[in-house]
Amino acid sequence: MSRSTDAGHFFQTEDSLATTARKASKADNTHGRPIKLRSKILALHPDPTSPTHVYVAESAGIAQRVALETGTQTHTYRGPAAPLTDLALSPTSTHLAASCWDKAIWIWDAASTKLHKKLRNGHTDFVKAVLWTQLAPPEDTTNDSASRPPIDILISAGADARIVIWDVSAGTRLHTLTAPPPTLSIHALALDPSASTPDALLLLSAGSDPHIRRWRISLSRAVEVEAHDGPAAIVEHDTGVYALAFAGDDDDELWTASADKTARCLARHAAWATDTRLEHPDYVRDVVVSGQWVFTACRDEEVRVWDRGTATLHTTFTGHHEEVTCLALALSSPSSLTKSSPKSSPTKHPVLVSGSIDGTLRQWPISTEALSGDGVGVDARDVVGAGVIEGKQDAIPAERGSVTKTGTHADGAVGVEAVGTHGEDKGKGQEVMTAEEERELEELMGLDDD
């Protein structure tokens, strides 16, 4: 048996050393035209005012607005000294909110990056999800004057299993909900567009257990939706759920990403029973739907593209060398994706942006032409990453190394160095943590070693 005299190899198994070597060899690849940021990427949010930009939440406690075509950071939002876990924009896109491990929600002016407000004393543990919307006051039938304007509402959820509804303008809590056992932590929030009204929201939450809970929220009250035989939770997964996304005509599809190694489509017409099940080799961290395609982010470092109609695996994007944590849809010009495209072209093409623990953003062309391989001016090496895997969902290869086409981009990576404090983890231990949260804490505690 070979022995190493490298002190960095002491107390490491051969499997651990092999994994480290594999990731190191993969780290320099330029598939997806990587944009290197300061620290681990934990959340993405599209910029509705400029589809060629995205907002990024990092483990170093900063948020950034990044231009995808140049890789430059146009805005940096500072203040927290702990990881940021999720992002939300105000309905007017004038303010950016971030949930944080320091148990607070930070809100900045989106244009100036100045801190606008900090919402505290709502959570007793890490805040892991945030959502910004509006609620209309109840109609005043005694007053003939114009109805009052809607109120900005921010909804946060955390590792304390709490959901807090905030009046943003006043900076006060309107309601506090607590998910019942077995829920220990809440990871994701989503509004049901078809079941919400201007003065009453239907909120869905998901977390450390299989239960997807539904909550009815108004300015005057907030309660869990009840069925005749008890709480009307949706239970289709085997374990925790990381992401929720509505799609389809009339938002009749609820797509989910889970630690049970599946992404699923739950159908409204079937009382949210599983309609489609997409198997993965590891935890699924995020899911995004666009047209005929379903995109999934996996802990095995891959981004997968599925045919929505046939539930078959169409393409795998390979480039990240650590867990892929988040996805977002955006636009980018052909010249930023390929070297051969004319730089004067004003055309914007749809791209899927992926973020990872490896600290890179990568963008993958997802137009019909790009995914079919017939596109003009789209570099196939960017489209397929290290290879294209086609087949049915049960035909995922046992080894990730199955490659049909390889190549590296001549342009190389686009580097971005974030300016700001490289914050240490300030999160306190909790009495009960799920296995997933213990792993997440261990990974993020290592951010200073990167």
C-alpha cells in the first residue's frame, strides 16, 4: 500500500484523497463559462429589470448583482457576518432582501446598495428562506373613498421551523407560525398563484421532513390549511424537500426537489399526487421549469435537463466540481457564450444559470436550437459541458464519467473578486439538527479554508 508524507494527507482515507484529487483536476475546466466569486454560492435570484443579470447570495455574508455577459459585479451588498441563504426582491424591484444565519433578514436599497432595514427578533435560529409579496387591506365598506394600497409583506422561514410574516414598512411582525412535528427546519417557500387573492395568500412550505404544508395568510390572521381529517399537508416524498416551484397552465403543476434523490411533479387535478418522478443519484437541491424542459441541480455536481413531456433525461451539463445548490433562468448574448459569434449581435438567448459550493456561476444555453445541437453560433462545448447523456430516466449511468463529447472553451474563466468582509460562521448550534443541516454546517464552516 502506498504511503504519503504530505501532512495534508494524514488522517484521510484513500477514498477521501481520491475525491479531493478528482475535484482538483476538475476545478480548472471552463465548461459553462464560469464566473468565479468570493465564496460558496447558496442562492440565485433573477433580476426582472435586466434579464442579463442575477443576484447571488454567498456564504461569505455578501450578496451581489452580477452581469452574466461580462462576469462583473455591478453591485455588492454588505453587512452580514454570516452566510446568506436566500434572496427576494420587492415587487417593484427597488429593494433586495436576504435571509441570514444570524437569525435576521437584511434589506438593502437595490440601486445604492445602502442598508435599508434589518428585521430581527423573529427567529431563534438560522433564517433559510425569504419571500416578498403584497397583501391588500380588507375593503372598508363604510368609506366610499378609494381603497387603500397594498402592504409590502415579507415572509421568512428558518431552522426553528417558524414562518414569520412581516410588515416591511413598519418593520414589525404580523404573524408567527410554527410547523408541527416532525418538521424541524423549513427550507423553501412558494406562493400558490391560483389559490391566492389580493387579500389572502396561500403559502406552501417545505423542509426537513416529507410534509409540504399549506398556510392561509391575510393581514388579520394566519393558519395552516385544514382538511376534514387533519392538517392538509402534501406528503409525496420520502424525506426532506429543498425546493418548490409552480408551473404549467393555471399553475397546475408543483415541482419539487428532495433529499430522497428525486424531483417530482405533483398535479393539482390529482390532489397533489405525484404525476412525474425524476430519479437522481444524489440529493436534488433545486428545480426550474421552462417550456418543454425541466432543469435540476444535484449534489453530485451535475445539472440535468429533462424532457418535461416524456420524463426522460435529455442532457447533462458537467462543469461544477462541488455540489450544485441553485438555478435561475436568464438571458445572455451569443458573443458571451461563444468566441465565434459576432459581438455586435443584439440577440439575447435564454440561458440556465447554476451556482455551486465551488464558488462559480455557470451559464448554459437552453434555446431549442442549443439543446438540439443544431444551433448556429452556439458552441456545442458550452452546451454539453463534458458530454451529453441521452436516455430514459432509469438509464442514468452508474459512473459520472460517461462522456460522448469533450472540450474546453478557449476564452477561459471569467474571474470576479468580491469586495467585502469574508465573514466567519456566526451561527449557533441548535439542540436538534437534521443530518442535512449538520452536513450543510460542516461544509460552510470550511469557507475560510477555501
